[in-house]
Amino acid sequence: MIEILQSSWTLLAGLLASTWDIVCLVAVWVWEVLCHLHVNAPRLEGLLVGVGSAWLMLRRDKHPLLRVLSAPLKLVVDILDLFWDQLMEVGGDLWSVAYEWVLDGLDWVKNKIVSAYNRLMGLLKNVKDKLSNLRK
């Protein structure tokens, strides 16, 4: 009976050691691939992160674990969306204010030109009237 227990214990220890070795081997491989991507292929890394993030956001409602994993990403996307909305609102407000100021400036210049024209025409009319009165 002891031999069976020892043999079973040896089997279990060997299986656990083999499993741990496989986990360590896969972890080292993943780390080396990630380091290679980060150092030698940053664009590919960015592409993979973008595709992974899009996949995570598309499938976030299908599984609670995906919802938990995508929560920080959802927060960042919501913040960026709010920032974009505020940026567009500020840009629209600035455009309308600048447009209004330009129109006000053009109206002021137009009014000054019209006023000067009317004064000049009034002066010329007075000269004409005085010359017409001299002829009579």
C-alpha cells in the first residue's frame, strides 16, 4: 500500500513540476515576444493593442470577465469622448465669436465709409447749391 501511495505522490509531484515548467516556459516566451514587439516593432505593438482593445470593447457585453477587463478602457474612451465633445463646443463658440467680431468690425468700417460718403455728398450739394444761387 505504501508503494502505491509513494508512486502516486511521485506522479503528482512530477505532474505539478511539469505543469509549473510549462507555465514558466510560456511566461518567458510571452515576455520575450512582448519585449521584442516593444523594442523592435512598436507600430506592430500599437496595432495589436488597438485590435485587442477593439475586440474587447465589441465583446464586453457577452461575458462578465470581459466587462471587468474592459472597464478601464471604457472609462478612457468615455473621457476621450467627453473631451472631444467639449473641444468641438469650444471650437464652435470661438468660431461664432470670431465671426461676430469680424462682422462687427466690417459693419463699423462700412458705417464709417457710408458716413464719410454722406458727409462728402452733403458738402458737394452745399457747394452746388451755393454755386446755383450765385448764378441766379
